[in-house]
Amino acid sequence: MQRLNTFNFAQLSLSWKALVTGVIIVLGSGYLFAVLNAALSVGMSPQAIADHYADKSLSTLEAAAIAEQGFAEEAFSFDDEEDNMSGMAMEGMDHSGMDMAGMDHGAAASGDDTLPAQILAQVSHVHLLSFALLLLAMGGLICLTQLTECLKTVIVSLLFLSLWGDIISLNLVRFVSGSFSYLTVAMGTTIGLCFAFISFRVLWELWLMKSEKTANPSSI
């Protein structure tokens, strides 16, 4: 026979309630700053994620064109022409700008400013290790609530899959296709929803749920 959950957030002492509340606030704040960092450094749209992480090396046709004629044809735009003219004017005023232009031209000729695989591996392993602690902390809190066992299992599973899938999707964007950036957005959204639900549920049981109403562990 399955044992019932006898733990009850509502029956914790004031010091334990303050501790759990503080942990939730710190974890939530950390997640919000992580989202802000991602928005400022990469962007939140699928296109921005694909532009940052996807493979931008030259295609076979582009490489063949460069080998044959020294350049790859691009669509002509008067806006691009104006930008080039203003850039030439700035180079004439600043000698250091000429040096940088030469360096940029060499980088552009290579046709590849893709995020190095080593950097992505470093980002992945650091985040996965920290995500394991987040999963333990937030998953442990939801497992101690008075929700039904089925619902708690679903939430923990969603939290795990979204944390793990977030990093895996970035690797898929880098090594398979930029279209997987939509998966990255979906995983990030799921993480946020799980964090919000767990936080509000635990805080509600800590401070608002009446002790006499928590005797039934199947209540939602």
C-alpha cells in the first residue's frame, strides 16, 4: 500500500517558512537574471538564437565560387552601397580603422564566424551541472507539496525535459539545423512556467493554506 505524504509546508515553523521562501526568491531572481542575460547577449526570438548558434561556415557552392572568382556574389542594395561609402570615409580619417577593416575583411573572406564547438561544450557542461542542482531544488520542493502524485510526476518530468532540452536544442542548432531554435524557445518557456507554478504553489502552501485543509494529500 502506498504511504501518504505526511509532510506539510503549512505546519513548518516560522524560521523554516522564511528559509524556504528565501530559497524560492533567490532561485527565481537568478532565473530572471539568466533570462535577461540571454535576451541582451543573444536575443529571445528563434531567428536571433539561430543567428548566434547556427553553423555559418561557407556552403560548398560558396566555397567553389570563391575559389574560382575570388568572391561570392551577393544581392545588390543601394543601402549596402551607402554603408560601404561611409565606411570608406571613416577609414580615411582613422588609420587604426583601416587596420581593423583589413582584419574584418580577412574574417569575412573565411565566411565562418560560427560559435566554436569548444565554447559550446563549455557552456553546455556548466549549465547542465547547474541545472541538476536547480532540478533537485525545485523538483524537491514540488514533491513535498500536497498535490497528487500524478501531477507532481508530470511537473518534475516537464522540468527535467525542459532543462535538459534547452541545452540539447542549442547543440542541435549548432550542428544540425537552425530550425531547432524554435525548440530552444519552447524549452525556455516551459522552464519559466514550471518555475512559476512551483514557486507560487509552495508559497501558497507555506503562508495561505490552512493546516486543517492539508490532511488530505490528494487535494489540489
